[in-house]
Amino acid sequence: MPYTSLPQTRRIALRQLAWGGLAFGAAPSFAQTPKPGPGSSSHTVVQVVDVSAAQIDVSKDFLVGSRAAWQDLNARGGLRNKPVRHVVIEIDGSPKALRGAVDSLKGMPECLAAVGTVGDKAASQLAAILRREMPELPHVAPWLHNPGDGSDNTFGIFATRQEQIAYAIKSLAVMGVQQVGAVYASPLEMALYREDMERAAAELQLKLHTYSPTSSLDKLAGTLNAQSPRILIFLGGTPELAQFAQGIEKQAAQRYLIAMSDVNVLALQQLGVSRFSPVISTQNVPPINSNLPLVRAYREVVGRLYDEPPTAQSLAGFVSARYCAEMLQTVEGNLNRSNAMLTFSKRQPIELAGLRLNPDTRKRTSVVVTQSMLGADGKIVG
């Protein structure tokens, strides 16, 4: 199968496998416990998940990690001896579906928080709507590359795209690299991240070459020549990176591709990489083989409940849910939306089983960014 057909084909296949034919839209899907009836009680959190073809590579794994975390919490007694009702609202990436998700949230006054919104586009759009229409609802630990200035009801814990870029550029400078290429999967990525890329490169005095496709990514790769940088930072998703790597394969010229957190390394491994193009994956969570207690717990829980191989994206979903649960445990007084909002609004750093998280982007001195390599032989290292 040629790589030019992989982005749509793989994402459709993933969508069908992951969701078992569930219809898209804003209708909630109850992930953990059913809606409580008379006389029963539980705590409710809502997760909005973009399962469109453009986001499924990230969303599928992120949701697996989230579900595993909430299920594990409920098996250990839930929050304050009550189970957590984890409601998943699936959307297809359209404005209509997102509006339906917001309307569902408005009809759920029992919801303590919107947590783990994924992917980035949905998280960004939902954050803007909640800021205007539901400022009293905490929007907790979304998969959001630009969480804003920390003055609203969104509480981001993951490294921003700017922080990921800065880390990747700095690691290259330390290695003595003098020039680097920035490859944007589409004009959208270029508009969003070009300024951050140029600023980071300028600060470290690296010469930056910019590449954006006018047709397909494999054709863009074909425009590289002997004078082009050997190290290329790629801004885009998994199938797009695979398509670009196929173009490099045709050149038979070695390049090193540095990806951001929207690239699922396991999925890329399944797609296959160019024998001339090792991929260095920049992620906003610890390495999946880390010995941190939180990561060990993640591997055990996801392996036991879902029999899924670990990925950075599902670890992020696990961290997102665990962070939300940990903060809700510390709420003073009754566990309701108002008191939850007061607790999250303090934006206090916490240590979560060995992982330090800081939701205050204005006061972060360090953030978790790591890298692993998918070699040309298809093996993941680090």
C-alpha cells in the first residue's frame, strides 16, 4: 500500500477498530458506570474526545489511558467512597458536534470537571467556549498545545508545543548541530508554529530552513537535496510523517526526523519507517519504560485492563485522569463543582507518584519533555 493513501486509510481503520461502529456526535457514551438512578450516588466527570480521522491516532490511545485510570480508581474505592462516573462525549471534529458537546455539559450540573479533552483542536475550541459560556466549570488537563496565560478555567499540565520545540532545538544545539529544517505538514501547522520555531532557533543561533507542502508530503521530501539539513523537525501527525518519510526513502539519503507529541510512535512503527530516516519522538510525558512509580502503575493498569501496549499518548491520558482525581481528593468541603473550581484555581504544583506537575504556565521553571527514537530498523529505543 503506498504511503500516499495511508493517512485516510489508517485513520478510518483505527476509528472502526477503536470505536466498534459507534456513531459520531455529541451523545454521551458512559465509560465506567451508568447514569445514577434514584437513591444512588456518584461523582461525574466528562471527557470530550475528537474521534475524527484527523485526530484518531492520538485520541484512541489517550482515551484508553484515561479509561484505565478511572476504572482503577473506582476499583480502589473511587472518590470519598463514591464511584466516579466517567462520561465520554465523542465528536467528529465539526463545530456542530462540539456545540452538541457543550450543550450536553450545560445539561449536567452534577459534572465536577471537563477532563482530558483530546485532541488539540477540540481542546483549544472547547477551552474558548467554556471560557465564555461556562467559566465556573474546570477544564482539567486537556491535550492542549497552547493552554493560554493561566487566567481562565483551563488547567493544562502538559508541555506546550512551544516548550517541546524549545527542548528539541536545544538538544540539537548541545550536539553541535548548526542548521536544522522545519517541516510543516500543512499551512495550518505552519501558521500555528512557525513563529515559535524561528524564535527557538534564533535563541540558539541555529540556521533554520523552512519547508511546507504545496502538494503532497512525499513530493515535498523529494525537493530536498545534498545541501538540505540532515536533521528535520516535523510538525504534523503520524500518517503525515509516514508519508514524508516515504519521500525520503525514494531519495536514498539519510535524514533524522524529530517529531512532536502528536506523532504516535507505536502507530508509526506499524506503518513502517524509511530505512534512511530514524525518528526521534519528542513527548510531553516521561518515557513509557520509566521506573517512576506513576509510570509503573500505568503500565500495570493498562496492561491488565486493556491488554494494550504502552504509548506516550495513553500515558498522557492516564496522567490526565490521575491528576484530576488527585486534585478532587483535596477539595475542601462538599465535593461539588464550585469547590472543585476553587481547588483547581490555586494552580498548585503537585507530585503525582514521582511525577511533578505544574498547571501554572506563568511560573513553570521546568516541564516534562522527553525523547525516544524509532530506529530505521523499526525498533523503539528509550
